[in-house]
Amino acid sequence: MKHIYLCGPVTGRKPQEAVKHFSGIERMIRERTSREASNEQAGIVNPMILCEPDMNWHKAMRRCVSELAKCGGIALLQGW
């Protein structure tokens, strides 16, 4: 299974706005990949789930970059 990393703006946004944006894209990717002939959903790495809301920026970036390096693709969200 190929993993896709969701990459988009988080810093400077209201947390609930960022969560909504990332969740919507994750849902869209899951719906589209479930319709493919292979019927295998992509593994999606959503940084809004990966990092706790109160995590400091440096720790969050270390965790995100580590996960990004394991992925086979990136989905760049609008505004990024």
C-alpha cells in the first residue's frame, strides 16, 4: 500500500479550521482510492492526527518530516 502525506498550512491558522481542511482532503482521497480497480485504499498520513494540538512546532516538524520520509507521495493542500 502506498502512503500519501497530507501537506498544507497549519501554523497561523485556527486549529479547527486546519483540522476541517485536512480531514476533508483525507476523506476525498479515501473515497477516490476506494473506487479504483485494485480496491486498496491508500494509507494517509494526516499531520492533524499525527501531532497533538499542544505540541511545540519543532517537535511536530520532527515527527512530520520523519513520517513524510516514509511516504510514497504527497498531497499538497490548497493554500500551500
